[in-house]
Amino acid sequence: MYNLAQVFAQGAIIGFAIAAPVGPIGVLCMRRTLANGRSSGLASGLGAATADAIYGGIAAFGVTFISTVLFSQQFFIRLLGGAFLLLLGVRTVFSVPKGLDRRPERGLAGDYLSTLALTLSNPVTIVAFAAIFAGLGIAGRGGDYTAAAFLVSGVFGGSALWWVILSSIVSVFRGAFNPGRMRWVNRVSGIVIAGFGATTLLTIFH
């Protein structure tokens, strides 16, 4: 029998640690926070946290069929994800700031769904979760689905906590970014995002 509070805490630490490294989603979250406000950045981060929880759930509950299908199609999934990142980066580079008080065109749902899709485009994440969970000796052990559910909830909570912290910190500096400075933010972040997309496309063809 597991200590469920401890299991949740372990999941939260894992979720936080997986979300924290700066990648394309982190850059996108920061850029959206500066351009559209904290709610936009947070919605983007929660999309990534949801994807982490989904892949964590697949690993924790041992859903072999789903993971097998995802891995068998990972070339096409990563191809779409890389292409989307590349196009998003190019679009961001050439986007023209309209003012920091302007409402985002895509809305919070669009922010959330776009990062959810982008994060799900990397099914290799399941391997990381499976390895960590196996090391903890929780997932797939004795069919304890309650413990697995608490673990996955912790993963979401930890990942979401990181995005709350990041969007909150970045939003503090939002007032210092006028449209002129935002143009440079768009250029730099767009190049970084496009670079991640190009790297993804290059790696899947090698």
C-alpha cells in the first residue's frame, strides 16, 4: 500500500523537473506572456502540463497499446510537430506588435490547444516517464491504479506550478516592453522556436 501523499509529491517533483528546462514551449510561453499578458502565457503552459499528464498517464497505467501506436507513428507525429514549430517561428519573426493592450487573436483556448498539440508531438516523452516511474517502483506494480492516478495528478500539478511561476515572473517585466521592444522579442523568440522546429525535422531524417 502506497502513501498517496508521498506518491503525489513524487509526481509533482517529476512534473516540475520535466517542464522546467527551457525549450520551444517555454520560449513560446514567455513570448505570449509579454505580448498578450499572464493569462495567455499561463494557458499555453497548462496545455503543456496537460500533455505531460497524458503521457505520464499512459506510462503510469501501462497502456501498452496506446504507447505502441504512438511509437509506430512517431515519425509522422514529430514531422507535423517540427513543421508546425518551424512555421510558427517564421510567423513570429515577421509578426508586427499591435500594442500590449491588444486582445490575443487566437484566444486562451487557442493558446492552450496549440501547446497541447506541440507537446504531444514528442511521444518519446513516454519513455522518460516510464523509466522514472519504474525507478520509483510505483507504476504498473500490483495494479494499484489509485497510486497511479495520484502520481499522474502530481505530474500535472508540478508541471502546472512551473508554468504559473514562469508566466508570473515574466509578466512582472511586461510593462517594460513597448511595441518596439516587442518586435525584437518576436524576432529572437521566433528564431529560437524555428530553430527547435528545424532541429526536430533534421533529427527525424537521420
